[in-house]
Amino acid sequence: MVRPRRSALYMPASNPRAIDKARSLAADVVILDLEDSVGPDAKDEARGLAVDAVRAGGFGGREVVIRVNGLDTPWGAADLKAAAEAGPDGILVPKVAKADDLSHYAKLVTGDVRLWAMIETCSAMFRLPQIAEASRVCGCDVWVIGANDLVKEMRCRPGPDRAPLLPSLAASVMAARAYGLSILDGVWNAITDLDGLARECRQGADLGFDGKSLIHPTHLEAANAAFSPDPGEVAWARTIAAAFDEPQNAGKGVIKVEGKMVERLHLVQAQRLIGIADAIAAHEAA
């Protein structure tokens, strides 16, 4: 099943009003956060609120994910148990730095809940293929870049073009693609700089990300626009698919479409683009 994940909005699980608002926002994914946005004194209460929100539902076609604290914290084990029992669409686990990290989480999650993984450490960058292989084995479908933590570990100055991060971002996308995973870009921190956000969203789309994680509702429009297929590209994709469906082209590896040579690899790309466009249309109509 193709799922649009253009925009994944973090909402502090300690804020019931924010969670309720998320049910009506134009986010493809709502991430109920128990980690960075929740202080130590509010962790236990936030866990209960996140569980209640998942069980109450009302999020429509949006995916609902709970981001838990790490197992190396006082709250991680209880977060993981409660989240798994609540049954969200995914459980986002932090700071996955090696394959064993995912295996450990997977052993503690029962039922059909899928794992999502934060890729946000220097160690992870040197183990991307192994983490990607473990992701496929451990029921992890989605990676989320944690750019702020990566910047902190690297001690770099990313600047408006994120130049120091580009090798890591590109390598993460390639590893995810090699193992059939979805991957979301990191957050934009300057809440009111919507022009800068739009530029970074376009950069993320150009790099091959499926969408972007976000920290504010005002960022949804830019992310949804940048990661939506271009209507012209979708129309061309439908033309390619229709051409290959014609009886005279059955079994052909290469055909001519409107004067252009088109291979079956282009058909695969076209089918995926059509699937994303149709999924977005269905999601927005819901």
C-alpha cells in the first residue's frame, strides 16, 4: 500500500489541545512525541495522553506514530510497552546507531505495530547498510533523519544549504532505497522563516526524501507542496502506463511514446508516481 508521507508533524503528547488540533490539520503523519518536546516531569503523563489519543482515534487517513524515549532512559521501556499495546501505525525509536539497536526494540514490541527509526548519530552513518538490512528484518518501514542531533555530534555549521550534512543525507536516502524503506528529512528549526523552509523542502525532495518531519503546523503547506508529484509529471506517467498497457506493447522492454524512447524501468517509476498521486488525492478527499 502506497502511503503519502509528505509531512510528518511532531506534536508534544503532553499537550491534549495540540493533539486534538492535529486531527484536523493537513498532515500526512502525526507523531505524538514523548521524547524531545516533553520534559522529565511530564513524561509519564504524556505517555498516558498519547495512548488515550491513539485509542480514541479520529485522525482520519493520517498515520499516527508515537515517538518513544530510548531504552537507555528511565521511561523507554514503559513507553515502548504502552505504545505497542495502544496500537498506533508506528513506533518511532530514537538514536538507532547499529543493527542491534533495532533488533532489541523489535524483540520488545508485540503485535502488528511497525517500527520507525530515527537516524541521527555519526555512528549510524557508518552502518547504514546494516541498519537498513535489520530494518527489513525487524519490521521497520520508515527512517526519520534527526538533523539536529547529527549537527550536534558533528559539531558542524550546516548553513542555509546544509553543505556539511549533504553526504550523510544522500547516503541515508541511498541506503533506505536499497532496502525498500521510506525516509523523511529532518525538521526546519526557524519557525517563522517560511521561505527558508520552502527551499529546504525542495532540497529534500531533490535528494529523494519522501517527505519532511516538521515542528509547527505552519510548515505543513510547504512540505505538502514540495513532496507532492508535479501534475505534469503525473500526466506523463499515466501516458507511459497507458502505452505499456496497449496489446501491441505487451512484453516489450522499450517502446516509443510521443516520440520518446521509454524503457520498462520508466514504467516502474511511472506506476509509483501514479500510486503516490492517487494516494494523496484519496487522503485529501477523506
